[in-house]
Amino acid sequence: MNVWTRFGIPLSAAVLLASGCAGATTGATGIVGANFASDVSIRPGRAVVLFDGSSLEGWQHVGPGRFVLQPDGSMVTEGGMGLLYYTRRPFRDFVLELDYKAESEGANSGIFVRFPERPDDPWGAVRGGYEIQIDNLQDPLHMTGAIYSFAPASRLAARPAGEWNHYRIEVVGQRYQVYLTGQKVNDFFGTRGREGYIGLQNHDPESRVHFRNVRVTPLTTRGAPENLADFLAVREQREPIRVLMVTATHGFRHEESIPVAKAVMQELERTTEFTFEITEDINAFTPENLAQYDLLFFANSTLRAEGSDTEEGEATYTIIANTPEGQRKGELVLSGTPGGEVTGTITVENDEETELEEVTLNGSDLAFAFTAGQTGRIQARAKLEGESLRGTVTMRGNEVPLTGTRTSGTLGGEDRNYTPVNEAQQQAILDYVRSGKGVAVAHAGLDAFYGWDEYREMVGGGLFESYPWTQPVRINVEDHSNPAVRHLGDNFWHRDEIYVLDQNPRWNSRVLLSLDMPSVGVLVGHPDATRDDYPISWIRPYGEGRVFATKLGHFADVWRNPAFLQHLLSGMRQAAGRAEADFGGQRVKETLATDVWATNLAIDAQHNVWIVELTGKVHRWDAATKQTELVGKIPTTDPAQIEHGLYDVEIDPNFYNGEPYVYAYYAQRETFINTLSRFEFQDGKIDLSTERVLLRVPTEPQCCHQAGDLEWGPEGTLFVSTGDTGQSGTKPDQEISEERIQEFVERNDLKDYHWSRLVDVERTSQNLQDLRGKILRINKDGSIPKDNPFYGKPGVRWEIYAYGLRNPYRFKYDAPTGRLYIAVVGPDEQTTYDWYNVAERGGENFGWPRSNGRLFYNEWTPQQTPGYVPPMWEYTYAAGSRSATFGPIYRAEGANAFPGMQGKAFVFDWSRKWIKYGDVVNGVFESDTAGSVRNDERQFRMGAKRLINLRTFDVLEATSPIGMELGRDGCLYLAEFDGFWRAGPQSNLSRYCWVEGRAPAATPAATEAVGARTGGSP
């Protein structure tokens, strides 16, 4: 019989794990470390009620103040500092549970456990036991959930003042696990006595805290862990893992955490298979010495491969302060001599340059103050190490992180005098890993070796850029199968200094952990190139060797956190090759064709890629021969006419089964009529004489809004997008009288006006007798599908599938869901949007020109727009020009399929050059009130599909993404545009593939070849 069933008292998963019981599981709300030991058992006893609300019998108070019984069955603190403790018995191993309620956010109190002697004064409990703190306004080491002065809380999980909270404190051996309101907030190994009394604190007259339902479940334990080494002990015989642990620093030195890291690793030698040689001597990097070890461990080692520069002069730093209102950027200029007179100026964003006050620079320690507008006096402290500046800024009583990077100049004495790791030592490290050995990198090991490209490549491509979040954060577990993270649940809270790297390691590594963006106040999904993806830990191959990297490890207490150590040791085992792990692969970007002006593309059934040029040329890249051939030139307009030309082609699904047809949508050269035609493909060429016109759409011989994308739909039907052809003008190009403007403003009760409504007409997008501003659907023989939404209705063009669109330049059909995803390029006004729509059944009206993204124009409401469907994502000009486009819904299981991408929607922006991916979910749409010009503000809310969790896939530099398709192999094929209605030299066809296996790890040229350093920002 299971011991838990027999005693009938459930224990939390955390206690089960602490006991090492097989099959225990963990929730997703806190760090929980699984014990490797197998000879621990726990037997719960009968719960002991210490306080039931009726009396304080069995309790004794010492010191000032008192506890007072309340009518609701609680007791409340008064005065202090005093201690109320339970006198009837001490407790050894136990689970303590109680409820508490603070009357104010800063009310200070605490729960004491295991103080060994009956105290004469409150300090006896402080000196002999451990206090679990209550105070929502304290720093992490002393706030609610902290073990006072020993272990900070991983997060503030307490409910607001006036609400009841539930504490659960599990004490087994020397392990103390603290749960608050169901969230794990602390996990600590102590060194004080194993048995003692339990007490409550009344801290001061201003702090009133209520307690109720205090009860203890004693535990009978055998083999309970007495320390971290016991907890992480390996019982079976294992082959030793010999580790060279390097803690040498040339840049910033973690003075508190490095000694703790050394001590903990030495403790673990006693109970695990690891042996550690810890060194600060870079002369250890020789082939002969490294050959002795299985693993090279860079533990907060900020080494450099370039020498120090100690010339005197002026230094300029780019700085970032992460304030509660957001990130503030600026420039700091320092002049002078350390230890002597130093002056400087600071410029924050658009503010004027300000002189620094009280500047001191002693060695690497910098301090200064300045006065800034309404903010008042601001003080800063920082360390200058190498190229980096790190410290804090205090403003209005709040202390926030300050980081900086030296961009020019030097200050005498600011750099430590060190000997860099030379080329021979660098080569020894590379040869060591490439030969099949392992490397582990913790925290500041990623703040190292700038300028050494091979090290950058080895650790994942990115190195330290800034640390915007030194705080509790939530971390998501991405690879639940990996033993380094599967003990952590789906996510957990952790307090650390979170690095931002200058490149994202995701695309050449297997990511284990990543930062949960909402936990740091950032909503994932920005219309600009904002970084929105921060891997925390990852593994990757390098040559024949293996790499494990984690950003965690800034604070000393992290190195004594059981779950972090389990994560670290497991990752080190994998890097040393002693534990099975899927090291994954890398994103490879390959250029397929450079002799084309790619404006769109199609992929046929044999995986050949057909490349469209606006000029009318059609090229075919042969998947077998890897060669590109011009296969046709459809007569069309001159691209200089702006947006007219050959818009797109599609290849018949039965192209290789008796229907060798190419479908082209283009502007006729003489008439400018947009025409959808079918051509036969004969003898390797498009036969122009076989043209059969399937559809004609009127247009205008001037700019703009042609759209013109083609996509196959269900049952061999063909979708085509049409723009409003510029007939809903958005700029006041024509004369409009002041009288007409005033009449419009007064009629619609406006405080201003939008040109897009003042001059827009509805004769295209909202007109169901016009094919413009629509998604159309026809059969591939030109007939109209009978299940089209308007089929058979009088006075309506039956080809229409969806309408109310401005310039639906790119769209995609998703066969498994039957959804049509549409990107719409919006008008040029600053307050307007580009937006993304989804059609699920057909017949949807997406609002243009009555609405635009989140903005309902002037006189219109959703109820006045028949069949209105709100957008699923939208963005304004706030981050610059924009051109929204839609890529594929990722559904591929080919050999080169990207892991974790199934079902993701790809979107990209031609103007901003980014490619992103995210999830389509059921959500809520809210209209824009800020962009409205009505005198009476109106807010519309309605259910809608929404695109969320957007992350950057890549950001192009010399080209713009203009067309994207998903291949059956799992690769993403991209038309990269260059030029502006005339071909530019960088235009090409490329593809992104995920390749399992190892990077070449040979030369910088090889790095570029596999695309290890391509990609967007982390």
C-alpha cells in the first residue's frame, strides 16, 4: 500500500519530490527540484492545531506589544517588536499552514520556524531560527515570502492588503520550501538546528497583521537531505565527469556569486560524479591541460580576447535606464582622470544636454547626479568594466537598472590591467570542443570574448548587450522532454539578472527555457523590430562537441537554489556527453537564385519554385538541378507605372498529371485591365498563344492598390485579391473647399477630420457590384463556385468571397481550418493602420473605407457595416512606414521542418523588413478611441480572432520580404525584393530550413554559410 494512501493525508508534490518518491509530479507555478536520492521516506503524522481562533492557550508572548483575539476567529498584532510562540512542543520536520491578512501594504511581520530554545526576547528567534517574511513593500531579500536575510522570494505572490493569504511552509531535513497563495516563492537549504519552536512576529505599532487557522502536520522522515550535496546526491556508480571551472574575469566581476559558486561545486564533489578543478589562471588553456577534462565550465567568467586600453581621454557611453514607464535611452560623456577630477554630461532621449554633478570615479566605481526637468534630482552609481557600464539610477525613490556600452574614447585607468586570452589559447579551446568535449556557460560567460567570432558562434551567436530586468521573472519551459528542465513544470518564477544578447540563439540551438514577456510587462508582438524573444537556456552542438548555456546565475542565492543547481548539473552532464539529449539543429538560410527580380513566387507539386517579376518575366528554379531558367514573359505594363504589371502566378495542382497550366494575374499592356488568364506550359516554356482569359477586373492607369495575390482554395478553386485601385483616395490631392470641410465636421460632430473619410468614396470596396477591394473566388475554368457566399443573389457579383478591403496585397488559405488570412495595406495617415483579417466562411465585410484597423471613421459604427468582422491584428505608423503582408500558416512535417512551429501564422512587413510568427486565438477586439476625431468618444468591443504571441523570425537588411511560401520539406521560401519599380541588385529567391545535426564550427566563412548569425534581434 502506498504510504500516502495509508495515512490518508495528502502532501504536496513538492514534498513528494523532496522525498525522492518515484512518480511525483509538479505544477507550473514555482521552481521544484527533484531529488536524485532514492532512500528518503516521509510519513505524515496527525495535524496539530496551534490556533483555532478561540484562545491563545499554549502560546506565550515575549517582548513589546501583543497579539489580540478578534471576533472573526483571528488574532492581530499590536505594537512590537515582539514574538508570540507556541510553547507546548518543538517540531522537527513538518508542514506549517496558516492564513494571514495585512491591514496595509507595508505592514511588517513574519513566521519563525525552528528556533531551538524558548526565548526570553524576540531576538532569540531571529538568531536561532528562520523567519518567513511578511512585507509587500520590502526589497526581495526581505519582502513577503523571503527567508529573512538569507533567501529572497522568487516573486511577490501576496494578495493586496485587506485580503487573506495562505502560507504553506514545508520543512524537511534542511530544506525549506515556501508556498504563498498556491505559488512557490522560496526554496532554501539552511544550516541551523533541525528542531525548534514556531512563532509569529508583531513588528511595530504601525504594522497590523491578522493570523488564523495555524496548524502543523509533523513528518517522520528518514534520509532527509541535510544540504544541497545530499539533495543532489547520485547513489549509483557513475563514470566521473572532470570539469575545469573557470572563474577568471577581465570585465565585470560578480564578487558575491563567484565565491558561492565555487563553494557549492566543491560541496557537490562529495555526492556526485563531478570533480572540479577551479581556476582563475588563463594559462590553463593549453591543449595538454584541457585534454584532462570532460567539460570546460565558464562560470561568470568575463574573459576578453583583446588587450586593455588605458590611455587617458574622453569616453562616450550609450546608456539605457529601465524605468517603470519604459526604457529610457541616452548618452553619457565622461572626461578626466579616475581618482582625480572628472566631469561629464548626460543627454536622455530628446532632452537637452545636462551637466553632471558630484562626479567621482575611483578605479572602476562611478557615481554622479544630475537634475532632469520634472523628475528632479537623479543619482546614479555604476561600475566601468571594459566596454560596459552597469549600475543603478535612483529617481523619485525608485532604484532601476542602468546599463551602458562605451562607443568611443577611453578614460585612463578605467580598464583593469589584464592579459587577454591569446590566439593559441583560443585555438586550444576551439580544438577541445570541436574534438568532442563539452562547454558549459553560466550567466556572465555570455559577457565575454567580444571580437572572438568563434566563441560567439560556439555559445549560440549572441553576447551580452544589456540587462533590462534584474527582478523576479517568469520563465517558460520549452522542451519538457529534456531532463535539465522537466522538473520545472510549464513555467516558474525566478529572481535573477536577465541578459539581453545582441543576437538570438534560438535559430542555431535547442531552446530549453525562455523569458515569459508579460511577466516583465511586455506584451509580445510589436509592429517594429522590437526584441520579443529571449531564450534563457539552450543546448547546441559545436563540431563534435556540445554546448550548454544559461543566462541564470547573477545572484549568490541562485547558486544555492536547488532547482537551478539541478538544471545546471543536468545541462553539464549533457554537454559532457554523459546524458542523452537532443541537441537539435540550426536555421540555415540559403540563396537559391540571384539573377531574378523576385516579387512573388509559387511552388509546384515537384517542389520547383516559380518566380514572378513585375516586368512579366517568369523564372523557374529547378529543385533537382538547382538551376534557374526563364520560362516565359507575359506582355504587361511597364513597372514604372507603379504597381501595375505581372502580380502573381499559380501552378495547377495537376500540373504533372495532364493539366500543365500556369495561371497568371497581370495588367494588360494596352487597357490596364487586370486580367486572370490560364496558359499552357509546353516544351519548358509558357505558351502565350494558349491564353484563356478567366476573369477581368477594372483598374485605373495610375497608382495604386492593385493587390493581385493568387492562392489555391478548396476543391480546385482559385482565390484572387483585388485592391480598391486607389479609388478611395487618402490624400487631399484635389481641391476641397473650406466650406465643404466645415460642413462635414459639423454634420458628424467632429473636433477634427480624417482625410480618409473626407475624400473616400465607397464605389469599390463596399460595392458588391464591383470586383475591386475584394477577395474573389472562381473555379479554375473561370466558372463561379456555387457555394460562394453571394452566388445566385441579384445585383451582386457572384465571384466575391469577402469584401471591405483596401489593398489586400498578400493572403493565405489554410486548408485544415478553411480560413483565409488576409493582410491589408492601409492609408498613409499617421493615425491609421495596416491590418490583418481572417475570413472563416466567406461573405465577411472587413470595413474599408468605413473602418480602418481599430479605427471607425467619423460617422460609422460596426452595426452600420453589414457582415462586419474586426481585424485580428493592426498597427499604425508609430514605428515608421508599413506594408503588411501575410505568409503561410506553418503546417509541415518534412525533413527540414522547424520544431515548435506547427500551426503558427507567419506575417511580414515589406517596409519594415521583419518576418514574425504568432498564434491565432479567440480574443476581444477593442476599437481605437485615441485615433477618433469625434467629440463624443465611442468604444466598441466584440469577440474576434486575434493574432498574439508574435515573435521575430528574421529582419532583412539589404532587401524586403515580398512573397513567402511553405514547402513540403518544411522550408520557408522567400522572395526578397530590391528596388522600387525597377530591379535592384540584391533581389533574390531564398529559403529558410531547419537542419538537424552539427554546425561545421570550422571557420567564420562556414558560420555565414549556415546562417548561424543571421536572424532578427533576440
